[in-house]
Amino acid sequence: MSRRVVLCVLSFWFSTAAVAFPQALTAKRLVILEIDGLNADLLYRSMGQVDPATGKPELPWFEYIFGEHGTVFDNFYTRGISLSAPSWSMLDTGRHGIIRGNVEYDRFTGEIYDYLNFFPLYLGYARNRTIDMPGVEVLTRAGIPLLIDCFGFGHSYQSFQLFQQGVRWMTLEQALKRRFSGKSLWLDVNSGGAPTLSASLLEQQEAELELNLANPGIIYLDYFTSEVDHEGHQTNDPAALLETLKGIDAVAGKIWSAIRKSPLAAQTLFAVVSDHGLNNVPGIVSETFSLPDLFNSAAGGGHHVVTDRVQMSDYKIRGLDPLVHRSITPSTASYYLKGQADRYPTAWIDMDGNERASVGLRNSDLNEIQILLERLQGSSLDPKLRSAAAATLCAVIERHRDEWRQTVEQVHEEMQALRGRIEERKKIIADVPKKWNHDDYAAGADKAARRLSEELEHWEHEEGAYTAYAATLQGLLNLQVSATKPPGVAIPRLVPELSLGERNSLRELRNYVVGLSDAGLAAGADANRDEERSF
């Protein structure tokens, strides 16, 4: 389905001639103000408002730069959902989206791609283990470059954002100095009005952007702010939203003034873009309920639930690990997985978003297989029921035999090719210089080398994870099921841990298995299987 994700794009050519005859000029520099979560109607309404006390526009810089001297349009159409990570991935690349949420789960291996968590990047970067945000890594491996890549490392300035490449420690250092300066501490003590660390970081990036605008060698600059998005998620109060927009308006004015003073003023394109909007219509309140609680409950299936962060984290008294990207909430109502939450969570939820959520349920037939294996592992099962359970297990495996055989063959083929790439990459890395000079750093050669090493680590991890998953499927395909004795194979060798397996079919969803029926395993009149009465 197509949705309007980019709600507003405003652009301005910094020359009077450019306004009248834009085709006569060629822009050499691009400056983008990226505003997360700003919807068009809120911006247009605010741009049209006049302060009754002064008689001037409430957003004077937006009105002056873009309303009077620029271009405003709101018909940029993209395919996707109203979420930050998918939306910015399309805007930052100009390509159809391959990222579908703010967090994504690999159903086979359980790998989690948390696109909004900055902390692993900072820690990994400090340890020379990570170089880019997860979203950048995913796009790079798919062969999709970012817009900023077209300008070259030494000719661009990128602010801190979801698709961030690298970390500028000097920016963080200066932001910390701003936050804990004598003036800020004085404000803390006397009025509590000191800027937050987030605000200090934005101020530092404003200063750096203005400084880089004076350098004609920098031809791409961006400034990312999520202030509107954060405020919009908390309230739909028009006054509060307008106050936040006034802050963004002031930033636009600072950027405008710096561009006017820059050596490339007449050849600069200034654009403001937003990724998605929010429901912030006064009088309309969006309500929800706890999906984890629902799926944890007996009525919801007694699932052990995975989320990408600790639930209700803002209300926790104890400290939370910001590096956690998999939080498991056990269910006390689990029908067959009590005490196994860390190994076998069966509902994986992405709760991030604007009035939406994504739920991944483990394959229903994997649930059924695990239940049957657990019963067959015991020695006290009635012979008639053992025979019925064995027949049912064989039938479930047969339903998937062709599909699983094809998956195993494809995984083996792809992993064989990946092993070849791994060996080639090791040789390339062995020839990479261990030391870099000033020109190398300026060109980003050290970062390019780190990306090679990081990608190698990902390849090696994936090779092991996918090979292990394929081994469990092969184990099921090879399983010899006896009607008289236990299988003799440990369940983790047949049912992959921290995995959802194949997607559920409509049949599986309509008849989703969460445990045995109240009556337990049942056999038909002829001692054959009876799935309908058993689960």
C-alpha cells in the first residue's frame, strides 16, 4: 500500500536570479534540515499563524525562507509505513524500502536489527568493532548507497541520526562540556533550567554545521532533529507543538544566515524534509493496550514474549542496560514451555510506531513438534497414545518435508558461497595497512578498512547461525520416529532455540497451537492420531 510518508519538502535557491530562473543555476552544495515526525498539516497551519502580540508569523524563518522565497510542496509519495527507520531509509537513499520496521527479527536465526538504538554504535566504535548504525549496515550489504555517499567522505558533514556513519567523538566531548559547563550547573542548582544532554548535542551540531558551511570544500551538510517527534508522541496540545516548532524555526534561521555568509551562498540548495507524521489533531486521543500482556496471558496463548527493549523502561527504578536489544518477558501461563523462556520465546513483538505494531509468532507446527517430542521423551506414555503421538509427529514433519528440504539445500548453497567470500575477505584484510597517515584519515580510508573487518565478522556469525538452523531442519528430516520408544535425540537439536521458523500459513494461524487440549493427547477409535482433539 502506498502512503504519504514525506509530508513536506521545502527548498530555496540562494540567489534572486535562482528564484526567477532556477534552471540557469547549478547547485554545488546541498544542505538538508531533517525533521523527524513532522506532518504537513501541522507545519502549514503553524506557518499561517500570526502572533497577535507582534503581528508577525509564528514561524517567521520558515515563512520568510520557504513561504516567500522558496518552494513548498507536499506530494512526495513513498511506499511504506509511518515509521522512522523505514521512512528515512527511503528518503536517505531514494530507493524502495527494504527496512520494514524500527526493529526487525530474523525468523530463522533470531538475529535482531534494532535500528533506533545508538548505544551499541558508540560502544562498538570505541572498541573498533562497529563503524555504522545498523540501518546503514543493512543498506550497504544490500548494495544501496546513501545520498551522502555521492559527495565523498571528505566533502560532507553528517549529524547524529538513524542512518549515521561513524561517530565524531569531538562532537560528543564538546556537547558534554556544554551540558556540564559552569553556566549549566548554575542553572541546574538555581532553576533546573539547564539544557539536557540531547539539547547540548543539538547545539554543538548547530555550531559545527555553521563552521563547516564556511568551508567551500564541504558540499553536503545535514542537521537531524527528533524534537518534534518526541513532543508529538507525548501530547497533541497545539501550544506545546507550536513551541517545539518555534525552536526548529530558529534553527532554520541560523542555517539560513550561515549559508548567506558562506562562499557558496549563490550555489546552495537548502531543503527541509520530514519522514512521517503523527496523529496530533486536538481532541483526538490514540489509545492502545499492552500486547505483551495479551500474549503472556493464558487467553493470548501463554507466550514467552520478545521485545527489543525492556517494557515500561521509563518507569523502572533500577538501572537498565542500554545495550540490550532482546528483552524476554516470561509467561507464567505457558502451557508447555515453563522455565524455557530464555531458549524458546514464541511471540516476538515490534511495538515501535505510530498506532501500529508487528507481531511474529513461532511457526505453529514447530510448537506442535516440540509438544509431541516432550511427550514422546517420557517413558510413561500409554502405548496407544504413544503410537498416536508418533503418527502425528510424522504427519507434521511430512507436511513440511519438501519445504524444509528446499530450505536446507538453499542455505547450504548460500553458506558455501559465503564461506568463499569469507576467505577472500580475510586475504584482503591481511593486506590492509595497519597505520594511517593524515591524508588517509581525511579520506576515510581507516573507516573503510573497519567496515571490511566488521562485515567479515557479520558474515562469520551468519554462517554459523544459518548452518545451525539448517542442521535442526535436517535433524527433523532424518528423524526416525518409533511408536514404542523415545526418539533419543535432544529437543534443541530438532527445534532451534531463539528462532521462529518458517512463516505461518493461513491454516496454521487459524489453528494455531499453543499447547495440548484440556483432555491432553487423544487417539482416534482406531488408535490413530487425532490432532483436532489433542491440541
